[in-house]
Amino acid sequence: MASSPTSPLSGAAAIVGIGATEFSKDSGRSELQLACEAVLAALDDAGIGPEEVDGLTTFTMEGNPEIAVARSCGIGELSFFSRVGYGGGAACATVQQAAMAVATGAAQVVVCYRAFNERSGERFGTGMQDRPMASTADRAQYSWFTPFGLLTPAQWVAMFARRYMHRYGATGDDFGRVAVVARKHAANNPAAWFHGRPITLEDHRNSRWIAEPLRLLDCCQETDGGQALVVVSAERARDLRHKPAIVRAAAQGSGEDQQMMTSYYRPDITGIPEMGLVGRQLYAQSGLTPNDVQAAVLYDHFTPLVLPQLEELGFCKPGEAKDFIADGHLELGGRLPSNTHGGQIGEAYLHGVNGIAEGVRLIRGTSYNQPEDVHNVLVTAGTAVPTSALILGAE
Amino acid sequence: MGGSLTERLQALAGRELTAETWAQDAVNQPMIRHWAEAMGDRNPIHLDEDAARAAGRDGVVAPATMLQAWTMRGYAATVAGGPASPAAAELAALLEEGGLTSVVATDSELEFARELRLGDRISVTETVESVSPEKRTALGTGHFVTTVKTYRDQDGEVVGTQRWRLLRFRPERPAAPGTAEQPEPTAGTEAEPAAQAEPAVQPEPAEKPRPLRPRPATNRDNAFWFEACLEHRLLIQRCTACGTLRHPPGPCCGVCRSFDWDTVEASGRGEVYSFVVNHHPRVPAFDYPLVVAVVELAEGTRLIANLVDVEPDRIRIGMPVVLEWIDADPQLSLPAFRPAGTEKN
Ligand SMILES: [Zn+2]
């Protein structure tokens, strides 16, 4: 049951523009060009000129500096710029940064962006196998797994998945269903890489092992592309051309004994405590509860970690996500239609930023798989790392 | 030619692989001096005429283990290769036919008939002594090929022999293109212990060495752990103020905030807490499928390590395991675990 928001952040800002390049496997352009195209497209969608932008936010593992984007897009002076750490876990934190900047007056118009050639350039999924080593604590943490051949994101996630299966009796099919729903939604989304190409559970079962218990179809893609979002105050948003997606809540979380992708040393590794922390903040900030959320965009770099997200965010009890999914609740008509753009499995892997854009479309009512009566959408960022999430709402 | 591959390989026994080949130089003092210096051999009988006579020799004698050095062809000729004898060509063709493209030197036995004196001229011949039946080893399936090199002097008298055994095998799993299979010491259960092979005398063209495992990024907080691994000791960091064990290690105790710590050596017993079986991508430093586990030690801390000598589909969470070591390369030894009850003697 909804109550009053407790945070001055809740309702202060809105996402008023979204813009992206095409999503491909070989963009044929520089990463900076992709970033500029996405930023300018988002501003055009918002109906705001680049010269009005005074803030930029992005997150690490981004190759395009804020100053290069500003210079190339004719943005001019910046009074706020912020780059959040820990890769995909920070996707929603870029909006939190923007909303805080807008709420405090540090900036008036903030653009959040992500752009890369992660398929045709340096491939993301190959992980740490040939990254240089240094003696910083940041690098030293990899010493505990790369010499053993535990090198890639899929392998890191597989370790959690195995323990989750052991504890709750989940099976490969339970992971497969996440991919099947994503591809079903992507099949209906012309912007999705897998547009028109749904899969069956049988296809999932027959796909090859990547890192047992993960199969190929448990893994998202690698994408070339860019995505940007424009954030302004809720007040300004009312005068713009689209129905605003109000930032009802925005939070970050790092759990106890947090590691990058390998938090294997906690008493239990079947949950995502940092997502639980984020969820508690979202509901407290906004005064909303899981029952007030009609749709979700759940970070799906790998299917197994979608399940504990549902549990940590209060949509079902620990261990029950497999039943929630098997009962069809992630589909249109279900309790929580999710990843209606196709997710990162089906649409594109822009490290979560394309999912935020889908959250905006769900509020606008313009998703290619639009459920009825969507008032609030919960969007999450990367899991197994320090993470973040948003609740976007209609006015 | 008929017969199984094994029969045809074994039929090579007694055939001459290398026809009589004479040393390029007579036994001489400068080469002995260089050898003795490089080897750290300070025995004066190799360098000093009087000392040699005092020791009952007629003059300076060459170090015995230098025997094989006299007939080496030199670096350039070894790299360039040269015409093979009919038997050598036949052996190469049979090995290729069987896919026995990988090689590891397992051992070498030297026998010395007499000491070599300055001015001796040495020749060598090499013959196939035997080829084993097909053997399954942890490295792969193949044959042990034993050859004998016979060294003679200017009068045709035998001065020494060298028995040289190689395992020629099909790698257990196909190697990535452009990489050579290289044995991992702990991987071998059936393979004979790999002796120190001397690449200069190995009768094979130099193969591209296997890439090393990724290096740990070591610093003041974690170097002690990897250094202990080189001595095959698995350490757990312990806060000396409150006694809490912690892994991965760090400079400060999260429980009591003390910066003081020491280490305890793990018992080496634990159980599988979770595990993955890696198939893709295949990184040349590793064999696939590659099993990586989170092992919970009896002491209560967990660590990531490889599981060895167990079929992936036999692994279970909760399975008891015991410590083992992987000597990946001279700079890197890592803990690994095997199912309890399968310890090597
Ligand atoms: Zn302490």
C-alpha cells in the first residue's frame, strides 16, 4: 500500500528524452560517434538543445570522456559531470546522479549516456584473460580467480547459479524460461537484435555449454551501440513534448563483503544482498511497495541472476522465483511483465541503459509490448557487482 | 605397408635414425672452459693439467655430462633442420598418421665408458631401441619411443651411450591453434615423471611454448600468499588481535580493525561449496573442460581453486576434497583440490 515519499529526491526529476543508435554487431563507426549520435537523439526526443545541457553522467568501462562528448556535441560548459564505478551495476546510478544534480541545482539538464563497440571492438565477454595486471588493490582482487582460469563474466555468474540450484532446486529450465520470455518480447521489437527470432525452451536446452550450469542461451549478447537519457526537473518536464517518466526513487547499493562479480565469501551466496539494500531504499524513498509496481526491467546479462532479483525486490519469497516465472508472471498479462523490450538477451547489451529507456517507454505507454495500466516501473542495474535501481512513475 | 599403427611403429626398433655424425670440433679446452663456467663445475681436472695428473689422469679430461655437447649441430643448424634418414622420415609419418603430434621428454639415461681427453674426436649414431604399446596417460594417448645414441671415438671405440625416452601422444583435448600441449606436473597419474629435458638435444623442432596462466597481480597485501604457494603451503591470514581468519586477505581486520596479522597453514581439507565447468572461451593456458570451484576449508574460509582428477559430472556440492598443488610454471604454483580418498602417495 503506497504511502508518502520520504525522500526529497522522490519526484524531483524526470527522464524526458531517450535516444539510441541502432543496435548491431559491427557499427562501423567510432565509439565517440555512437555516443554523440545517442546524446543528440535523446536531446531531440526531449526537444532540448545541446547548448542547454550542463551535466553529463556515465559509468566506468566507458571509453568516451564527458569532455569529448561535450565538445563534439556542442554542449559547451558543464557544471556537473560524474562517472560511477563498477560497470553495469552503475547504469541506474547515472540517473540517480542526474536526479540529485537537478534536485540540488548543481545542473539543469543532465544527459546520461553509454556507447561502445563491445562486439566489433574489444569484446566484453572474453573477460580478464589478457587484461594487464598492476599492483593496485583494484587489480589485485583479480588475483584470486584469474590464475585459476575463472576469467569471464559467464563463469563468475555460473558459480552463483550452481549454488542457487543446489539450495532451491532450480533447474536449467528455470533459467531457460527467462531467456524464452526475453526473446518472445524481442521478437516483437523492431529495434531488438533478435527481432522476429523467438526461441523455445527446447532451443535453450539444446544450446551449448558456456560455463556449466550456463548455456549459450543463458547469456546476453555483445552489442555495438549507444543509448542516452535526458534528465531535468519534474517541473520543467511538464512543459516538454513527452509524458515524463518521474524518478520516484533512485538508489545504489554495495553489500557486506562485496566483491566484483565474485562475492563468494559471504555466509550465503544465493541472494543478492546489495539488490536487497537498493530495493529497501527504493520503497522507502518513494513510499511505494512491490504491489504498486506494474512492470519491471530486470538486468539480464545472465538469466540465473534474474531470479534472486525478484526475491530481493519483494516480488516473491526466496527460492520461489522459479515458480513465479514458470507461472508466466514475467509475460504480458502476468503479475510483473518484465523486459518488454527483450532485455539485454533479446534487444541489446548496453549495460542496462537501454533498459532504462524501456522503463521510460513503459511509462509513456509506447513499448512494443505495452502492458495495460502501468503507473510504476522498477528498473535494475547490473548484478554481482555494486548495483543500483530506479522506480520510474507516471505523474 | 600393412599392420596396425602400433605394429608399424614397433617395426622401427633397431633402425638407424641418425647416421654416423662427427663432432665439428675435437674435444678442446675452450669449450670445456665455457661449459664448466656455465655449469658452475669447479673440478680442476677439467681445467688444470697438473691437477688432472695429480688425480691420476693423463691430462685434462672433459666433464662426463658434456658427452652430448660435442656432437650438437649448433643453434642455427638445429633451427634450420636438415634431411632426415629414411627411418626418421618413416617415424615422423607414422606419428603424424596417428595424430601423435605432441611430445614430452620423460627421461634420459647416460652411461660413460671412458673419460674424454683433449684431442678426442667423437661421433654419434642414433637408433630406435623400442616403441611401447599404446598407453593412455593423463596427457593423452600415445607411445613411449626410446632411442639410443651411441658415442664413439676416433678409433670406433664406444665412449658412452644415451638412452632417450619420449612420449609421443595425441593431446587429451585438441590444443588451440598455434599452441603446443605442455604437461602439467600434477595432471599426470600414469605419465612417467617428466625429467629435465634439455631442449638443445631434443630431436624435435622447437614447438611454440604454451602461454602461461594469467599472473596474479601481487602487492604488499597479497604477495605472502602467492609466495607460500611456491613452497606448497596454503596460508590463511589471521588477525592476531581477535583471531579472525580471512580470505581473500587484506591489510585490516573487518571485525576488530586491527592491522596486525599473521598466518596459519590450512589443513588442506575442505568441501566443494560451488563449482563451474568452463567450456568457452578456451584460453590456451588451460585445458578444457576446466573445473573451477569455491572450496570451503575445514578452517571455515573459502577460496577459489581448480579441481583435478575428477570427472566434471561426478562433482557435487558438499563433496569432501583435499589439497593438491599445481606447479603451473616456475613462478606460479597454485592450490588445487582432488576428491578426498584419491590422494597420491
Ligand atoms: Zn581482528
